[in-house]
Amino acid sequence: MKGAIFLDRDGVINCTVKVSDGIYDSPQTVETVRLVKGIENIIGWANRMGIKVVEISNQPGVAKGKMTMITSGKIENKVDALLANKNVRIDNKYICFHHPKGIVPELAIDCQCRKPKPGLLIQAARELAIDLKKSVFLGDRDWDVLAGKAVGCKTLLFLFNDDSPEKIKFALASPADYKVGSLDEALVVIKRLFTK
Ligand SMILES: [Mg+2]
Ligand SMILES: [Zn+2]
């Protein structure tokens, strides 16, 4: 079995959106979706190497009543379209739509898939025959690192300064195997991990 590259979405594949001073959120509309600089190089390298790229994302916006499932789907499609413009592709997506304090009853559950729980990674590994110990999880939050660590993935934390101070502080304290300041730097680490 082969390893895969697991990618968090918001803050790694697409940029977060500034709501007000120091407050950032995932994009709530199709128009605000932008790719993070350099993500196409990581996904493109994996595509050429035959390494699966799997998005692992918490999207509680629908559960919280911030958007409809239709809007959420359109945002996913926009991410895919922007990547297709760069001739790269995500192979599979695993998304948790739950939130324990949600207002949509069927999504307001304490599930096993919301990161930091590793449920989505376990499901992906089973369904796609992925060796988690040979895999890498690239995220921008401590819950990405914790989910990856729980199942033996190598964890990369992408830190960037254009974000809320408290988020950067939390992220810095997380037990990631590698902390990188750019996706170019992340690609160097990923190449080393997959070719050694
Ligand atoms: Mg994120
Ligand atoms: Zn869930």
C-alpha cells in the first residue's frame, strides 16, 4: 500500500477570508474563493508522482446555519475549477459537515469525523487502500496535526502571518513534525518524505 498526501482545505488549498481585524473565516461565497500561493505545485507534483491527494476538511458552516449545502457544494466546485485551471486535481475528498452545537438537527451531532478526531483519515485509508504511516497531513491548525498524529501520519503545519494572532499562537504550540512558512517549503519536505 502507498501513502497519500492529505490536505486540509481552508488556509491550505484556498485562502481564508478576512472578516474584520484579526478575524478570518472560510469562504462563505463562491466569489471569495482564492487558491493559496503554491498549492498547485504540491498537488501537481503528487499528480505526476501517482500519489493520491485527499482533501480532509471540517465544514461546519451548513450545520451552523451560515450557508446551505448547495452553497457549500458550489464552493467545493469552485476550488476544483481553480485547480483545474492550473492542470492539477484533488483525487478524493472527505468532509465533515457536523458540529455538536449546530442548529440543523441532523448535522448537530458529536460525530467521529470532525478533526481533531481522525475518523475521516481512517475512512479514507480503508476506502482508498492508503498506508497512513507512509502518508503526510498538511494543515494549518493544531486539530489537523492532532488528527494526523493520531493515525501515524507525518504532520506538516503551514504557518503564515496573514492570520489572527491567536490562531498563529495555537498553531505554533502544536506538536507538528514540521512547521513551514510557505507551501514551497512544504513541498521540499514532502518530496523528501516520499522519496527517501
Ligand atoms: Mg484550515
Ligand atoms: Zn463529522
